[in-house]
Amino acid sequence: PSFAPIFYPIDNVKDFLHATYDDYAALGLARLKKEKSALISKRLEQYQNHLNALVEEEELFVQAAYAQHIGHILLANISKIKGYETTLELKDFDGTPIQIIPPPGYRDGASMAEYFFKKGKKTKQKGLGQFRERQNLEEKIHYLQLFLHTIQEASSPDEVLLLFPPKRARTKVKAKTIDGIEEFWADGVKISLGKSERGNIELLKNSRARDIWFHLKDRPSAHVIVTTDKQELPRHILEAAAKLCVDFSVFEKGTYLVDYTPRREVRVQEGANVLYSKYHTLTIDKR
């Protein structure tokens, strides 16, 4: 077929090639962000659905208190219970009439009261368990929201890929993992991050004296530990750890100061609250 070449006026070939490459890289970064964001969004949706399905623990505590109260009323009126009634017409402690449906299979007041006491105790335990589960889910949701925000704010594929380290080969001895701690890898160096207060506590407890600890200056944040065998860490590893500390602590754009020091300089006060000395500071710009 006939071919008519089209001529593009290019004033500066070098600038043209750079611009073409930047466009190509931007498309690749956008695809990578979309792919990884979808993975995190799916997990986030699962946790959110689980949280929405939970019954309010306050309601369970009210049910538990009511069951305990019924048990006390039954004991106070034990002589009035005949054992064959389908509905008990009794009075509350303030004189208010109250109807109680006997549980199936229970004929005497003592066993009925014991049933309601056990039911109240079991319901209260369920409420306490659900309270802890709600806290756990809320911590996971907050962490994944920070994770998703970090992906969307990434300016290069390397920043995104740092958040998704390649899977290591399976070994016969399964490594122990802690739910509250996330591990990242930068040039073969392990960077561990506390996803919650419980994770921060575990991180402080399990780190070694020579490891390097990171924390936002003068404000609450995730704790970060870089595992090191006394070698001098290159600056880009320190900056990567400091940036992770910022990304998984705050949503807002701005300039943040991150202190870092060997773990041996960090003294745990209570929980994840610490005091430290002999530290250095890095500036991380999220603008």
C-alpha cells in the first residue's frame, strides 16, 4: 500500500523523548496503583462488612443485666413458684408487676434463676468478646485506609512495590508471624511496622538492641524497626523506613520530622509509650 510519512516538528529531540517516556511511565504507575489498590480495597470491604454485621455490644450488656435481674427476682420469689405455670406473674423489687416466661424444662425457681444467671454471664462475655473484636476490626480498617492512601499518593513504581514485597520461598519451618506487625523489604533489609498499639508493643518487645527504631517526633505514630546486624545502613534505607513511619501514621500532606535511634536507646514506659535519647532526625516531605 502507498505510504505517506507524517512529519512531526520537533525542536528538541531530547525533551521530546523525555516527555514520551514520562507519559509511558505515568501510565505504568497508574496501572500499578489501580491493580494494588483493588487488592487492598477488597480486604478493606471485607473488614467493613464484618464490622457492620456486629451487634452493638451495649445491647448485649443490657440483655446480660436484664437476665441477671430476672434471676434475682426468681430467687426473691422462689416460694411463690409452683413449677407448672407457663407464665410467672411476679413483682419487681419496686413493686411493678412483671411477667416471666419459664425456660423450657425448668420446673423450680432455683433452677430457673440459675438458668438466667448463666445466660446473663454468657451474654456479658459475648459482649466483651465483641467489644475486643470491634476494636481489632477498627484497627485493621484504619491501617488498610492508610495503606490505600499510601498507594494512591505514591510518585513512583518503586514506592508502590516497596509495600508489596515478593513472596519468599517456602521453608520446612514456618516463620512465626504476628498479626499486628507488617514486614517490608528494601534492598534485602527488613523493615517492620506496628499496625496497632498491640503491634507496636510486640515490635518493641521482639526487636534487638542494635536494630534501628523510628517514630514521628513529638506526636503519636506507628513504630518502625529496621533489622540490622551492626552494619551502617545507607541513607535511602533510613529514608524508606522514615517514610513508611509517616505514611502509616497520618493522612494529611505536609512536612514531618522522624526521629531514629538504636533500639537500646529506647526505654519503654507503659505499653507503647517510650522515652529515648541520642537520636537523629530525618525530614519527610509528603506535600
